[in-house]
Amino acid sequence: MYKHRINCVAEICGLVSAFPNLEHISLPYMRLPSISTTFLRQSPGNMLSGLKKLHYRLNQPLASMVLHDVSCAFTKCPSLDELSLDLYTDLFIVEDLYVHKAEDWQSSAIRSLTIKCVYFSSHIVEAILAYTPKLECLNLTLAKVTPTLMQRLLESCPRLTSLSIELAYSDNHRPFAIEGFCRNIATAYQGQLRQLRLIFHQKPIISSIITTQVLHHHGAHLTTLDLTGLPLTNDSLARLAQCVSPQLAHLNLSRSLEGHTPPLHALSTIFSICGSKLRSLHLDCNSMVNDSVAALVARYCRGLKTLTLRKTNVSRMGMHKILQVNGYSLRTLHPPQASVLEGIFKDITNFCPFLTELEAGWSGIVEKRQQIIIVRQFGDFMRLCGNNLETLVVDGWPSIRLLLSVVATYGRELRQITLNDDEELSDQFLRDVLGGCKKLHRVYILLSFPFKAEGLSDDALVETAGRNYEQASEIERPRTYTFDMRC
């Protein structure tokens, strides 16, 4: 597969003309005003007739123009199998759907549709779904859901097997909208869904009876279940234990068990049924998840590839038991912050030789001597196991100077790093990291208020963004220096 770094819209048009047999176009970091007026218009005839995957970001405030772009994509790309549309915009949103005329639309054979529109409601999604009768996988990120969304889904997409709904905001002014939506999900596609994700950024107002119905009707058939942010009562967990599928491979209960002690009997039943098949387990941000839960994971779950336990009360001893059983198969690990201060890197070094992603947050204040010891333990891990590490998150660490020296020395395969701002962060340290980590292409700095990393200048930012890479064919994403604002 040929991969190329895109710098401007004109270059997109040139590539489309130069490679008439393109099957995959992905532009996740370029904010386009329109695709119908750029490379779709520039491609004559059936030049894109073989395109199977299209992923782009649109900086377009008019809903009618968004729909026009999608309509053009359906028309120009009859073989399109997967469409991913990120409606990120910093402009004022206007849902002028009445302007759009649908006579020129033709049905598409796409099987996978992903739409991220955190500033739009689901009206725009409904308009698109009317022309996707063969859709099997739907992933939505929305600001709010409309009462007619599920009705449109059932009418237009009878083949759906994977449904992911992520609500970026809560409908506080319409407290029963989300509950009604979940009630419809409980009765829709029974026995048909294999993947179900209901993700809430803010705590929703949903009766536990509705949640129990969703689990009752779909649990026995699912291979993926993600209920991030959806509060689960003991009754809901008990129902999940009764109907969980032995083929469940991905389970995410982040922020779902907060506020009460989860019943160990129900969790024991769940893990005993699906633990041998489970490949990813997420229990983040649940303070009630402790060593007792960790013992159940260690007992029943063997072969985990992804484990995240951020902001839980699992100690190093609990992590030791899990890593002893699953460490060899683990590729992604997010241990509890407290375990970092307890020396978890020794266990990670001993049991996890093939990690590709590690998030090790720091929480708490320790003396300088202890900081040095922990950084040395991290250095041993990087020296012995760092050759496989591609993604590293080290938020909250106090010894940035020591940490970056370790990363620059041993992070030869590192492609992305996220760290907190610090007084010690400077141009020279950034250049040292760039010099040692030849494959590094994204640097995230989580800013605090007031801003601490005052040692960074514009020169360093330009140097990072404009770094010269000789092997352009291997470039998949633009090498940029990114600031992510911390709330």
C-alpha cells in the first residue's frame, strides 16, 4: 500500500489524477471545506469508481453542504464500502437541511459508516441513513439524539450488526430523550447485533430497568460490549452475568461501576464465562475496583491484549497477579497511577516484553530520591522492552528532565508521546527526543493553567512540524507538534 503525506488540497487532486486505481483515501488531519468542490470534482468520469474506503474531516458549518458532499461521494464512488466523516468545525453551525434537495441522491452499497458530529444533532445522520440500505456497521458521535433516529435506523438499515453511539453532551433539557432512545435499542435488532457501544461523556438519566432490558435482549449475542459512562446497578450486573456471551472479546465498563461496590459474585460469573475469550478489558475511573476485582481478572482472564485500569484502587500486588498471567500477551496497558509509585515498572519489565502502548500516569507527591528510583525503573523497562513501544503517555511526572533523557535514549520505535508541561521542558530537550526517536511523529503536551512550559519557543515548534523525512512513502500522518488543552 502506498502512503503519502498530504500538504494541501491541490496535492490531493494531483494524487487522485496520478493514481486512478486508488482504493483508500484517508485525510484525518486536514480540515477540508468540501470534497465535492475539490478532489471529487477534479476526478473525471469513473476515476474513483474503485475507491473502497474514504476518511476525511470537513470544516463545514452548513448541514446542507455536508449532505451534498456525501451525495457526491456516493455518486462518484459506487464501490465505496466504508465512509468515515469527521464534521469537526470551528464555525457557527447551521442545520439548514430544508435547503437540500434529495432528488439527485442514489443509494449506496456502503457497509460501514462513521460520522463524528459533536456540534450537530442526529438529523443530519438520519438524512444519510435513508440511502444506506446495506449498512452493517454504524459509528456515531453526536451532540444529542432525536426521537426518530432509531425509527430511521430500523426502516433504512435492516442488516445492522454493529452499533456504536457516543453522546458528547447530555440532554439535560430533555431528560427522557436518551432514556427513550435506549429503550428503543433494547427492542431493536434482537439477536442480530454483535457489537454494541453506548458511550456517554456525561452521566445520563436512564432507569436501571432500561439498562437491564438492553443487556437482556442483546447480551447473549455480543462479541463487543462498551457501556462507558452508563451507570450499572447491581441488578444490571446480575442480568449481564446471566446473559453474557461466552464469545465476548471486548468489554468496557469505564465509569460504569462508580458509587457502589460491584458485586464480586456477578463479576466472577461474567469473567468465568467469557474470560478465556476476552481480549480487551477496560475498567477505568471506577474507584470501587480494587484488588478483589483484580484477583478475579487474574483468575479467569487469560490472553488479554488490552488492559486499562486508570483511576482505580488496584495496588501493585493486584497488578502483579494480572500481569503474571496476561503479561506475555498484553500489547496495551494503562495501569493505576498509584501502582506507578509502588514500583509497577519492575513487574511490567518482567512480564510484558511486547507492549506497544503504555500509559503510566503519575498521581501523588513523593520525595526526590523516590522520583529518581521510579525513573530508573522506567529506564530499565525502556532498555529491555522499549524496542516494541510505539505509544507512550507519561502525564503528571515531576522529573521531566530525567524522563525525556530515558525516552531519547531507548525510544527508537516510539511514534507518539504524550506528556505534561513542566518548567524543565525546553527546546533542547525536545530536540534530544526528536534526535533519539527517529520515528516519532506526534508530540502531545497537556497544558495546565497557568502554562508551565515557558522554555519552549516557536523555533522548536516549527522544527518539530517541519522535520524532514527521507522515506516519504512510509508517512501515514503529518508529523506535527500538538497542544491538547487540559480541562
